[in-house]
Amino acid sequence: MANQRFFLYLALALILYLIWLTWQQEHAPLPPASPPAVPSATQGDARGLAEAEDLPELLAPDTPEPSAPEVAPPPAAPRTDTQAPQVQVRTDVLDVVIDTRGGDIRQLDTLTYPVSLQKKDVGFRLLHRDERTHVAQSGLRHDNIQSRPAPASLAPSHHETYAAERSRYELADGQDRLQVKLTWHGDAGLVVEKIFTFYRGAFVIDVSHRVLNRSASPWTGRQYQQLRHSPIPEDRSWLRLPTYTGAAYYDGTYHKHSFGDIEDEPFNMQVSGGWTAMLQHYFVSAWIAEPGQTNRFYSKRVQGEDEPQYLIGMLSASQTVAPGGQGEFQRRLYAGPKLQRSMEEIAPGLDLSVDYGMFYILSKPLFWLLEWFHKLVGNWGVAIILVTIVVKLVFFKLSEASYKSMARMRKIQPRFQALRERYADDKQKLNQALMEMYKKEKINPLGGCLPILVQIPVFLALYWVLVESVELRQAPFMLWIHDLSLRDPIFVLPLLMGITMYIQFKLNPAPPDPMQAKIFAMMPIMMTAFMAFFPAGLVLYWFVNNLLSIAQQYVITRRIEKAEY
């Protein structure tokens, strides 16, 4: 049994070490951005070609997959570097900058989710176009298959410039929604109004394209939406369990689609409903299709001005607008924190962007339980303590049987040592004698391993809850612990946890091997060092769990030693 426990503790230590590496990597500063590329004589043409390449390809109705044209499309005319005017929109939860060139959402701050507790007045910036790009783009494409790209005058892509009525909008007190309208004028009387609708208390933005066909010919086109993201810093460490940053989509099943996948295996497929998204720690941006609406989902790598960039998006079915008539394309953008309850209501499967990985089956109910207790007591730290008690009660009988086994092992330690000395030269007889003694004393040699085996998956599941659930981001507990998702700033909780772990080891039967005994003696120190950099909420769980285990084990051990069992 001692050998089994020895290897289990080593496995636990290895898992903790891997998670510690992850935590360190996730909170390391990003490397400096690459220097901008040196302009060349052909830069204008290259930029025009890049603008053509970052648009979704139009397919003939009977063509299932896109094929490259035999002759590359001519580059678009070079554009000047003059920055288009921008429109700022502010609601109670969002501060957004819309670029009139294309109507891109090029900057989005979440006002109710500050960057840090030290900068509570600065919202976290989810969408941006500064050192690294993460923007939401949308536009129209005319169904002119014979001419690719279609003439810009037939439909405004995200490269065309709109006119804005105002440069600043703000949601007023008592106002529940706010509309921002941009207008584009094409040839022959074609007018497109791009309308953004913001809502009070919501991270959802409705984006619509209203086509006013004042020409003498029918207009047929499609809308597209895409998210554009720069590459993320490469981590060459093979010892890594990172929170996911990259693309994802939902077609009835949740799929991750990393930037490496976009590079190697870009997709192009028809999907009914669903969504496409860019994920990062705690936050998500996602274009959401109407339920039952068929769109073509696509991903591709394009060349930016100084680095490759990655797109994931959707292209709608075509719509024809008769002369003198009007048509409208609608889409919804979610850009904000991964609030599980809200996302469940916005779109099917969107809550799966809170990626608990292989521990989803445990992490999801743990989060629900945490959330329920938080509503009851109003403090996430107290909720973690209550969840720990519930988990302990669920596994109470299993732990009781294990602690009984360990207590009996502790009681027969002198007899065990005597047998080892008697049969020091005969391993077979020693094993036979041990089995007879275990049978007589009703001891399961592996019983002491069960508490560890039970705790490891629950521990890891709670780790992912604390790492992935934005509800716990910047959540205070008490006294000096102001953020349960970060480490204890003065390391008191890890030290207390280490002390309780040492007490637990003292209550367990000592390993017969002196080397194993030394390693066990070092284990609390190792665990304390690892846990010092873990989120305080996780250390709190482990500390409370140890306290409950010590109380339960102490009572059982004392009864066994007094022969009450």
C-alpha cells in the first residue's frame, strides 16, 4: 500500500507542477511586437491584393467547394494611408470605436470588467487594432461570379468607406437601446445603410445591412461577417496545459479551430445556424447566425501589413433586391465576458466557449453549485468553502473506509516491521505473511489510495472552473485576498495548506522504506511551493478539504487505536 500511495503522490505532484507551469505562462507578459515591415515599391499593390484576398470567396450555386481561379485576380487600386473618421459609441457596459472604413468594430472595451483591480476605471479591451489585431468585420458581396473581386461599386465590403451622421453616441439614462447608422453610396443609385444596435446591460450588438436599390436593375448579393486575429506568441514548451486562445465554431457540435489549423486545414462548409468565434481567456467575440439560417462557414490565413493574420467567418445565402425595393441582412455579434448563463440564452452552444476541457462533466456541476452558493451568501470564497464541504459529504463513506484502512495499517506497523525483519531474505514468505495479516485484520492494502484518487479529478475540475469562469475573475474573499483567481499576495493560504498537508502525512502510516519516508517528509514543502502560485480560490479549496480530512481521519484513527472498531 505504501508503494501505491507513493506513486500516487508523485503523480499528484507532477500534475500540480504542470498546472503551475501553465499558470506562470498564462500570466507572463507578451513579447514585444515585431517591428513593422519596411515599405517597398510594390507595397501599394500588395496591400490591394491582400484586401482582395481577405474577402470570402463567392461560389457558383452548384459548386460545393471553392477552387482557386486559373488567373489571379488583379490587385485592387492602392489606397492612401489616410485614416478614415471613427465613431465612438458608449453604453453602460461597452465603449466601442467603429471605423467608417468598412464599418469595422476596431476597438471594444468592457466597462464593467476592468483590466485589473488597480485600474478599476479602465475597461478590459477585447477588440483592438494596435500592436496586435483582433477586430470584427462585416460587409456585402455582390453575386458577380464572372468578375472576382466584384466591382466595389456593386456592394460595400469592409474596405469601402461609409459616411457617419455623428462622431459620438452615448446611451442616455432611461434609454434601453441605441442605434448607429452608417451610409454608403454606390453607382446607379444603390445605397446601403449599415446599422449597429446596442442594448442596455448587454454585450450583444445587432448589425444589419439595409440595401436600398434605387437603380433600374435587380441587385443580388450576400452578407458576410468575420473575425480577424493576429498570431499569438508561440510557446515551445511541451509541458503546457494552456487556456485556449484561437478560433472556434459551432455547427451543432463545438469545435476548436486553432490558428495552426487555419494555416494547415482551412475549412469551407455549409452550416445551419451556429456561430463562429475567437476565444481568449475569460472573453469571447462571436458572430451568431439566426437559427435555421444556412450560411457558409470559412476560415483562412491572409497576409497583413507586417504579419500573417487569421480569419474565421460566415457568408450568407444570396438575396435579390428588386429595382426600387429594399432588402435587409441581419446578424448578431457577441463581444464580452464568457458569462455562461447569458450565453446559454443568446445562442445554442455559446456557453461551451467556457472551455473546461476533459473535466467538463465535473466542472460544469461544480460551477453551478458554486454559483448557487454565491447567490445564497454573496461571497465566492465562502461559496468555495461550502462546495468543499458538499464534496466532502458526497465522498464521506468512501473516505471513511479509506481512513479506517490507513488507521489499521498504522496500528499494525510494529507487526509489519517485525515480519520484514523475520523474512528479510525471503520475499515470497514475506508477501504471504503480509497477505495473511491483512486478511486477519480486514485491511485493504490499497484502501488508503482512494482519498487521493478521488481528490485529483475534483481538484483539477475545480482548477478549470477557477481558471475559466469569468464570474470568479477579480472576485474578493476577505481580508488581504481581493481576487480569488490570482495567487495569495502574501502566501498565507499556501503556508496554511502546507501545514495541514504535513499533519495529514503524520496521521498516515509511515512508509517502511527510509527513502520514501524522506520524500514524503518533503512533499508538504514541495506542495506549498507549487500552490504558492496557484489561484487563491484553489488553495482555499485544498486547505479546507485538508482541514475536514484531518478532522475525519483523526477521529477514525483514535477509535481504531482504542479498538472501538
